[in-house]
Amino acid sequence: MDHRRQKVSGTPSAQLAATGSSSGQSREKISGTTPAPSVQFAVAGSSAGQPQSARWPMYNHPPDDPDDTDQQHDSDARNTTYPAELYTLDEFLAEEDLLDSFAEEIAVELKGTLEALQARALSRSGPRIYVNRPCEEAHQQLLRDYFCDNPLYSAKKFRRRFRMRRPLFLRIVNALGEWSPYFTTRTDALNREGLSPLQKCMAAIRQLAYGTPADSLDEYLKIGETTAVDCLKNFVQGVIDTYAAEYLRSPNTEDTERLLCIGEGRGFPGMLGSLDCMHWRWEKCPIAWKGQFTRGDKGWPSLILEAVASRDLRIWHAYFGIAGSNNDINVLNQSPLFIKQLKGQAPRVNFFVNDKEYQHGYYLVDGIYLEWAAFVKTISMPQTEKHKLFAAHQEGARKDVERAFGVLQGRFSILRHPARLYDRGDIQKVMIACIILHNMVVEDEEEAAANILDLNKEAGTSIVLPSVFTHGDMPVFAQVLQRDARIRDRGTHRALKTDLVEHIWKKFGSK
């Protein structure tokens, strides 16, 4: 301590003046690096303009008696800590040099990291390169191959490669041209004609039908990867906006009568279709979401589709986008399957089974679903001949929805491969658009004609009544609760199942 005081001698003011005789930057660094002293310091010659508490730091006011000044200075000398007691000037300057060297090293390291990130970003994107693609020639080649009076490829090959007949495809192209200017022939900044609607729609159909990467379309259609992805997104959005109201609707009165007629011939009066779920693997699922979208028995993230299908493979209900970690019951709890029935907007169904009347249609489901009046499940371990016959017919009819899933994935292979889109909304649009196109193909090709009904059989016992919906703001809540209770009635489920066992035995037991 004494050795340090000898280096900066004099009164406290002189010591501070000597310490502060270095550059202004050094004085600023002293105030920032030394510990805060127990009292304030008064620098010589700087008392002007300062409050009295700063000029006399040990007192709240100046001394009244000048004779007490010596005693006060002695007390200050004993209680005041001087910077020179903590650092010598050489030690302080050495420490500042060390800190400056550390700061320079950090700055150099940060600069190198930023330069590396910038170089990596440039190497990824790079400058935009213009590719002079002969779009007009590709359009003419497409016309010669498929759309002229005497095309190179036959109608059968068109059906196989486009998943639909030529008139239906042209109908979709024309409808999308009216829906958005995107599906029209436009000119670019060089007054050159761009891609034709046929090229854009074919690019989207090829991605849906074959599940091919967007980059693979460039060789034939002369469409870049980014443009091909844009064609797909606009195509599915246009299909949904144009055709969802017609081809993704709930069964109306006429449709319900037809479904009941098909179910009557198969031994299930009152059947409206088969209900089940399907998983679509999501390859580009974000890491933070994988736990939510992955189920233990699957092992990979997926999105769930809930659907109702009839024997002609038409899908009457589709609800897609639930995380793959849910089971079928969780999906049903979020599904709008029974919304119209709860509101009274769905057609009412009355039918007789084993000479008993029922007033609610039902769906065939597997064993995971609950025992509701709206569901008919199989008998898991049948013991009697009646139960075995019922289980065989129920499981056979329930496979309509499984077959519909298989045909849907066969027509549009993009659903069979893992989804490569990042956005969850885009994946939902692709699924819904594929279902709409599937229903359009079913209607266009009249696949239901294979299900020929025997008109010589006796008339069915199912009756379709108009809905009881009354126009207004909201349905009466008490009526909604009553309808919900009828849908979930377990007693009706068991009675209906018992009557169906007897009905199927009477109808098919002799065979």
C-alpha cells in the first residue's frame, strides 16, 4: 500500500489530478473498470457548477466553522479510497491493452462468421439464370400428342396418363380459365406468349397422378421447377373453388335414396356408407411438430383423413388435417360429420329391420368406434352361424371405404408417397382436390353402373323424408341436444345390431 502511494504523491486532489493527467479515454475507462468507492471523489478545479454535496462529499452541507477544516480533512484521509491505491497507472494501461486485444479478437471472429454466412447464402441461391425455354414448341407438341383431331396417343393412353377422359380434362381446363387469369395464355415483358392453360393443367395433373418432382416436368413441358409448383398450388385451389360445392357435398334426398337402395340390396337397410380414416405421411413436417404428428404404431409424422364412401367408391364426406397422433375417435370428435344432422338439415331416414322401425341412418365402422346408434360394428369373435354370417357381410360391406382409399391413392400417387410440401394448408388443399377429382371421375365414367340392382326384388323398406330444418339464425338448442342423444344412444345401437343379425340370416342364411 505504501509503495503504491509513493508513485502518486501529494494531496488527494493532486493524486487524482496526476491520475487523470492521461488522456480523456483513460479517465473514462478508470470510471468504468474500478470498483465504486465508498464515498464520492471531488476532482480539483471541477467544483464550479456542482452541488454542494459534490464539493464536500462527506457532508450534506459545507462546514460552518473554518477552524474545523483540518479535522475534516483528517477524517477524509482516513475514510476515502483513492484510485491509486487500487491500480497504478502502468497496471491500468496494461489491463486496458489486454481488454482491447480481446475485443479485437472477438471482432475478427464475428467478421469471419458473418462473411462465411454470406458466402454460404450466395452459394445456395446464386444469381438468377435465364433459361430460354421453347414454350411455344412444347405447347404444339402437346397438341399433337393428345389434343388434335388425330392425336399420337390413343384415348386409352390419355385416360391412363391423365387419370380421366379427355372431355373431362378439357372441361376442367375451361372452368379454371374462367376462374382465374392464371390459367390463360398471357404475354411476358418481351411480348412473348407464356405457358398455355393445357401446359399448366397437365403439369399439375402429372404431379398429382404420378407424384413426380416438379423439376422432372421441364424436359417435356418446358416448365421450370418453381413454376410447376405454382401450377400445382393454383390448380388445386381452382378445383376446390370451382367444384367443391358440387362434388364434395353431403348426400341430398336423391343421393340418400340411392344409398339406401344399395344398402338394402346388401342386407343393411338404412346404411349410408362406410366410415374410416387414412394416414398421409408428412415428410417435411417441422421438427418441433413431429411429436404431435407422430403416432407410436406409425413411427413417422402424418395427417389423418376421415372419409365416408359408398359402394360406387364415391366419397361423401372428407375431413382432413388432424395430427397423426390422434386415433379415429379423436378425429370423430372434431369432425363435422353429424353437424347437418344436429341442425336438422340432413334428410331424415326411416327404415324397418326385422319388423322394427328405426329413424336414423347409420354407417359401418370398425371396432374402435363407440357403440352409437349411428354406427354398426362387426362381431369380433362370432360363435354362432348367425353371428358369423353377420360379421362376414358387415366386414365385406365396410371395405367399401378401404377400397375407395386404395383407388384414390392409385389414381393420384402423390397421396401414396410422403407429402413433400412444407405448408400444412397446401397439403390439405392437395388432398381435398384429389378427392374432388376422384368423385368427378366416378361420376363421369359411371363406375356405379357395375353395381347393377335387381329390380325384380321386392321393394325396400327404407324411406327418405325431407329435412326438418327451419330457416333462422340458430337452431333450437333443446332440439340439438335431443338429436345428439339419438345419435349416441347405446341401447338403439345394440337393438339395431341384433335385428340386423336376424335380418341378414333370413335374407342370406339359406344360401
